[in-house]
Amino acid sequence: MVKGPLPIPARRAMRKLGQDIKDARLRRHITAALLAERANISPRTLSKIERGDSTVAIGSYVAVLFSLRMIDRFADIADARHDRTGIELMQEQLPKRVRIPRKKDE
């Protein structure tokens, strides 16, 4: 559980995720009760998820995404290919030039 309030950008992201999940459910014409049953969570937990509540266990979010057949997108959340900051930091650590070691005379 998160101690203290989440930063504003994180709260916005959670609300967006919740709204996106709700929109996906509605596009599929699935009732909240049915999705909760498929995800093996309570309807109250699904309601919290659709509001982007950060106190809900990540496993519940994953179960809902799986039930909506959207789990593949979740698997890419922290994919290294999308880590711009990490890639930039790695590039800063690259050497400016590379020298070939001299062979020692024997």
C-alpha cells in the first residue's frame, strides 16, 4: 500500500487507467458484475479499479486486464525498449573513443 499521497502525475495516470478499463468494458458490452466475476474480484474492487484507486492490489488490475484480453499491453509497461531515461543514461556512459590495446613485444 502506498504511504502518503501519490504525486499528481501518478494519480492522473491511475485515473486514466481506470477510465480506460471502464471504457474497454463498456465497448465489449460486459456488465461490471460479469467482469468482476471473470476477474475473480468483488464488484466493489472493480469499481475502485475503474476509478483508478491506487490502494487496489496490482494483481487485481492484472486480472481485469487479462479478462478484457488486454494483458499483452500490461506486459510492456516497463519494457526496456521504452525506457528513454535509462537509454539516455546508458548513452552518457559510453566512452568517447575506443583504443585498441598495443601488443607487447615479447
